[in-house]
Amino acid sequence: MCGIVGVFSPKKSINELILSSKKMLEELRHRGPDQSDLCVLEDGDISGVFGHTRLSIIDLSEAGRQPFFDNKRFYLTFNGEIYNFLEIRNELNKNFNIAWKGRSDSEVLFQSLINFGTEKTLKKINGQFAFAFYDKQSQRLILARDRFGEKPLYYGLVGNDFIFSSELKTIKHVKGFNKEIDPLSLQLYFELMYIPSPRSIFKNIFKLKPGSYVQVNLSQNNIKIEPHKEFWNFIQEASISRSLEPINDLSVAKEKIKSVLRSSINEKLNVDVEIGAYLSGGIDSSLISAIASKDLNFELNTFSVGFENKNFDESRFAEKIAKYLGLKHESFIMDSNDVISIFPKLGNIYDEPFADSSQIPTYFLALNSVNSIKVALSGDGGDELFLGYPRYFALSNSAAIFNYLPIFLRKIILRLFTLSIDYEVSRNLLINILSGLISASKKSLVTSKLINFSRKVKDIKSIEDLYLSMIKEWSPKEIFLDETNSTNFFLDEKILGFGSLQDRAALQDFAYYLPDDLLTKVDRASMATGQEVRSPFLTREIFELSWRLDSKLRSSKQDMKGILKSTLFDYIPSSFFERKKSGFSMPISDWIRGPLNQWSMEMLGDFDFEKYGLDKQQIMNAFYDHQRGNNANIQKLWSAMIFISWESNL
């Protein structure tokens, strides 16, 4: 895996661009610690520099070194892996006379773009990638990003200059960049805990959306960015798969899942360095490890992160699964001191505000395993493909109530759960109501969830509002000093009429939550240590198969991800998984109420939130609310704390 940068200007000298590019590359050293290089372009009125830092995975020789250029006409800088590059190389050899310099996937991509063209190449290649390809003859620059958004790519204009980069932090080295925060992006961050593509935290700088490419014309002393084009539309692909005859036979479905996963895992094991797997102890990562070891006879080393708090610690389950599969396993146990140590680094690692708290254990896992493996397999994508989130089915239950109750009646009923703005009063009332109905150990958690659910949904007016209420944390009216309305910027209209509520929620997550939260988390955390992560679930074939499955076979409220579980149980006994899923989440709520209490209170109390139009009193109220037992406020607090970490690196 690698890092890429580029700067193009009709005004600046080539020496000035080289100086900026060198500083940008230095910021990306962690993404490619093995090599770094620049390639200079002087094309009429436009000067430019392509940059690349290399983490060698396939073909460790000099032949895989980038940027690539051919007779000073074509240029390529590429981050990622093309898994089917051998197949494409064979196809190229059949049709063209190519003098290969090495055996890297980078060179295959380069030759494919030259000989097959951009659109044909993008439809052919399978992998995780972001690249920039320039044709000097047409003076056309192409930026492209993989189908699921596994690899990042930022781009935009800084004055008269066009820039692109794997990470946002590099852009500060381009003269004229003023770090102006985009107000809508800031609002979206506090609502979602991440910033959805194509936006970034800064004005005029964008994320390229997954499955798309953008053309930049650099001719006639004028830089023009064309609208982005899709080369893969996941909504359209889901619709096509749904139109085919459904797969409703359990044994047939299981064999198809095994087949496509075997193929995906096998191609991802093709490396020239050490490879292992993140094993959380859950369904997805366990299935990947099982198929790799049992079907492909590959001796994976597996790794997990754990906690002293047994309610969050799944490392013991991961160890049990690894032992059953005959795999060498290592667990790394983290505590609240690790949070204090890692927290100041987060703003620099993630470049823009990003508040998925599992970012810390993910980074901790990569940091501790990178000396053993350079590549790790993960289970990302399984929940979105096979409906593994409880909210998908809670959405249907809530929608049933929503459809029967008019808004004025809903407000009256929900108001009973929040008779006072004081959390303690509402909490005590509900605890008394729930006495005798549920166990004492669950009363506090259930009470917190009921109160916060009530606060979120009392004003919803549509099913779409209901979905948004489930995925949002801060309401803009809560946290911003100026009157600000909530946005449904990220509700894709193409999704709204598709299938069931669960289908629409899963597709919406594919559009934003998967690439802009989960895959962003994993990419930045792993690449900050110089480790590459590969996700076998994220292939076209598995995506298409998941949408062909009969809906009840695929997943249901009674048996979420039922088909994956049934497949897994052919390898590992079901008794290993009779527990609630945690993943790599950490007990941050308990820590902030306990050993991190003073640390977090001082951080929040000392920061000037008003400078950014944020209501400090609301944030401190959420903190005190949390101290009184409202665990549901933890994401709100974490988003405020992460913003402080990011701002300190601004």
C-alpha cells in the first residue's frame, strides 16, 4: 500500500512545486516507508509533480517503483492493490506487444490504462485503489477510486493550483491553502461523527466518491474539473441482482458463499510479505480465518485486541476460535492509559474530525501487530452485505408504530419518557416504571436508551426522518449557537424507493457509513503504522450474491446474518458464538466516568468551542448527564473531544 500526491499549476515555477511536493510526501511517509519518489511534468503552460511513497507488497524490486511514466507521455501514481492483475496481464499479452519491466500490479494497471483506456480498465480491475493517470497528449488527468471506497483520495483547487493526495494533511504544504472550515461539513460531522463524501472539513477540497472517477483538463493555461462519473453504481447492481431468480435453498446459498469467499481470500493472500488476520471473535472475521485455514490450507497468524473489562473483551473468544482452527494467535490488552497515549495522535492520523471511538483499539491492534505482519485480512463489509446491524430491524418495528400514530399523539406518549429536561428526574421515573419488568442489572441501560430514543424521535415526520434519527447523534439545534436545521444531505434519492426498509438502510450505509466511517477508520489506523488491511467481503461477486439471496435466508430479526452463521457453523461449532457481539469497541463510557474523568472534563472545560459557533454549555451538560449515568451521551462527548484533538493539529 502507498501514498500518492500531485500538484499542478499554471503560475508557479517547477522548483516551487517540487519543494511543496517533497513536504507533502514526507507527511505520507507512514503510508509508504519503503521508498518515495517524484516525477516532474512540464507541459506547455502547466507545470506539475506526481509523488509516491511505497509500501512494497508485490514485486519488492525496483521494477515496482513509482511514479510510472512512458516516453514522457503517460504518467501514473497509484495507491492500492489490483487483485486480478495476473488475469489482466495475460489479456494484455494476448492483444498487445508489451515489454514488461517487472511483475507488479502497478505496471499492469499502467499498461491497461494506456492500451485499454480508462473506462474499460476500471470495469476490468478488482481491488482497492486510488490513482492519478495523466496523458500528456490530451492534457487530461484522471483520478479514480475503488468501488467500495477502501482507499482514500482527496482533490481540489488551492487558488489556481490543482492538488490531489491520499491524505488531507499534506495540502497544508501548498502555498495559498487557508484551512477554511466548511460550515456544512462541520455540521455533518457533529450529526454523524464523520464527514460524508464528497465533502471534506475544508472548503474547496473534496473526497472522490467510491466507484467513480473525475477528469481534470489541464490545457490552455486553464484547469477545469469535470463532474465525476460513476464506473460502478451499487444501487443499480443491487437492483439487477434482485431481478434475477432468488436463491432460496440453504445448501445452495452456503456453497455459493463459500465459493466466492474462497476466491476472494485466495487472491488477497497473493503477497510477497507476511500476512495475517484481525480476528475479533465475531462471525465475519471468524469465517474468513476458517476458510483461509481449512479450505485454502493457509497458516494465518491472527491478532485481536482486548480489555480488562470483560463486558467488552472478546479477545478470549478470538483465542478460543484460533485454537480450534489450529492458528497461532496473539491478543493485545489495552487500558485507559493507552487512550491517553494515543488520543493526541488522532487528529493527525485522521486529518479531519472523525469520532468512531473504535479508532483507538483499531490503531492499537495495527501498531502491535505490524512487526509480525505487513498485511491483515479483516471482516469489514459483512454487516452491510448481510444485514448484521440491529438497527435495520429496529427500523421496521419503529416504522410500524410511526405509521399508526399521528405526530401529536407520538409527542404526548414520548413526552412521558422525558417529563423533565433533567436527566436524573426522567431516569428515576423510568426506573420505577420498569421495576419488576426487567432485571436490575439492565434497568440503567434500558432507561438511558428509552430516554435518548424519545428525545431523538419525538419530532420525526417521515420514515426517512426515522432512519436519520437512528444514525445521528447531535442535533444541530442542540450544539450550534446559531439556529441551524438538520440536513438530509446524505439521503440518496435513488435509494428511497428501493425494496424493504432494511434494504434501503443497508444501501444507505453502503453509500456513506461503510466508506466514510468504517473503511476510513481501518485505512488511517493501519496505514499510520505502515500496515495494509484487505477486506475479502468487499468484492463485486459477493455484493451481487448477497442481493440475490432470499431475504429471510439472508438475515432476519430472529437470526441476523443467518446465512453467514450457517456457513460458519460448517467450520466452527455454533456454541462458540452464543454471545453478544462487541467487535473492537472499547469501554470508553466507563473510562470517562472513571479513570479518564478528570482528563476529559479538563479537556472539554478548557476548550473555546464558541470560536467555532458551538454551544459549550450543551457539551458540558452532556458531560454531566453522562456522569449521572446516561451512557447514550458518550458519542456526543467523544465527538467534542475528537474535535479538540483535530483542532490542535490544525
